[in-house]
Amino acid sequence: MRQIEDVRKARGFTQEYVASNIGVATSSYNQYETGARSIPADIAERIANVLGVEVSEIFLPVKFTIREQTTSNISL
């Protein structure tokens, strides 16, 4: 398994380049890459596509949490 930063650097991409290509601010992408922010599943797929890898190759459960988007409302 490879880390997102390692793959990005190996491709010669900047954080700005990846952020622009996945449609998020560079600051948000930085937080995804450092693990400071959970990554929505759709964003994880976009990152993997830009980097040319499978999601499972770059997102490790130890460092990254991919959160599911939910649309259901819970009422008590």
C-alpha cells in the first residue's frame, strides 16, 4: 500500500495540481493528504483517478478515514 503523498510526489504533481483536478481548495486537499480531515468517498475516488491508482493503493485505514456520505435523517 502506498501513501497519497508518496504517489503524488512520484508523479511529479503538486498539491495545487491535484486539488485543482479534483475540484477542491488546496487547503482542503492538504488536510486530506495529512490526515487532518476525513476524505469523502467520492473525493477519494477522484484523487485516485488523478494519480492513476486504485483507491485501495493509497488510502490506508491506519492513517486515512474515508467517510460515507449519508442523506438519511434520523429522528428521535
